[in-house]
Amino acid sequence: MMRRIDQVCLLLAPILAGAFMTALNTTWAAGLIAVWNIVSFFFEYSLLRAVYTRVPELAHKVAPREEDETEKVRTTSQKMKHALGSYFGNVKIFLSQDVALIGFCLSLVYLTVLGFCPITIGYLRLNNVKDLYIAVAMAVAA
């Protein structure tokens, strides 16, 4: 359920922000979004406080696990070698999959074409594309 809420928010937030900026001027839209954030802060805080008071186990800290002697004597270079070995092992596993090339190509397409970075948004605004259209394109790309 939380994933669905997150996905809906990722889709609707840019569209609504673009609609506000198109219908209102930018200053009023920014003010509206700021007021919405302030109001939602208090609502979220009250919900978190209610959960914290209803679940008393949250008030108790969990003791950190004890490190065994082998982890204590590791030096920084040994930890770095272990981390790099784990990383390259994972890359080797990824590359052995049938879909490795397809996944890599899809990530490159997303980073270059579908990713709406500030440079892309600035270019679109420079060419007088309305904020609503930019927001809809961002929602579709998400």
C-alpha cells in the first residue's frame, strides 16, 4: 500500500505543481506549496506522535550488536579491499545475467533521455514550454 501511495505522489505532485504555476503566477504557486508543506508538517507530526505513544516498544533503543574480534582488528585498507571485492563480485554476477546488456542500455536511456535534470527543465523553459507540460512529461517519465 505504501508503494502505491508513493507512486501516486510521484505522478501527481509534478502535475499539480505545474498546474499551479500555470494557473497562478510563480510567486502565488510557491506560496501555496509552502503553506501546504507547513500544514502537512503538523498533520504528519501528530500522526507520528500518535504511533509513538501507542507503541511503547519504540521508546526503547536496540543495543548495537557486538563486533567479534576479527572485525575489530581489520584495518581501513582491509575494509576497503573487502568492500571492493564485494562490489566487483556483484558486478560479475550482474554481467553473467542474460538481461545485463538490456538493463545497462535501459539505464543509459533513462539517464540521458528520460531523466529530467535541471538542465533539461531550463532548456524547456527557455523555449517557452509551459510548466504544466513539463510536469506531465516528468510524471510520464517517472
